[in-house]
Amino acid sequence: MAKGSAARSTADARPPAHPAPQTAPAVELDRLIHERVRLGIVSALAANESLTFSELKKLLETTDGNVSVHARKLEDAGYISCRKSFEGRVPRTEYRLTASGRRAFEKYLDHMEALIRAMRER
């Protein structure tokens, strides 16, 4: 074996002078929940058995259109349920977090906590 190749194989066996920084594992956040208004809706429903459309609108300090559009996306995903009724002649829309929505929210929180831990360990 040539003298140059022996030196090269020894050098290849040594660890790099500057080890690569360790990175946190890639975390996939639920983009459906991650949006601000939808996160607010899911969070509020996780803390309450149910909330009406008006209660969510007031709590989130947003418009009718925002609550309606974002609640519909969560409902289409199966994360929340919607029940419409009337109190006298006044329509009432009530939302609840489904079991699937609660699991998705818990998974989202686990991911966020993992990110926070990774940043604090640096």
C-alpha cells in the first residue's frame, strides 16, 4: 500500500475537528390547528364543554366571517362539532371539541413542548 493512502485512511478515521451541531428532531405541526384563529377556537373549546358562535367571536375578538370560516375548516376536519338550534326565534350555533379534535390538539401541544424543550437545551 502506498504511503499517501495510509495517511489518508488514518485521517478519515479521526472525528471532524468541529462536530456538527445537534439539531432537534423535525417536528410536523398540525397546520390546520397552528393558524391563530383556529388555535384559539380549539384552545377555547378544550377548556370549555361547549361555546356558542357569539362566545367564540367575543373571546377571540374577531369578526363573524373569521369565526365562521375557521370553524368550518375545523368542522370539516372532524376536530369540532357544530349544533344549530333556535332559542325562540334567535338562531344559536354551539361548538364542541370532538375526541379526534382533542387528540389532534394534544398532539399539537406535545409538538410545541418538544420544540420549547429543544430550544431550552441549547
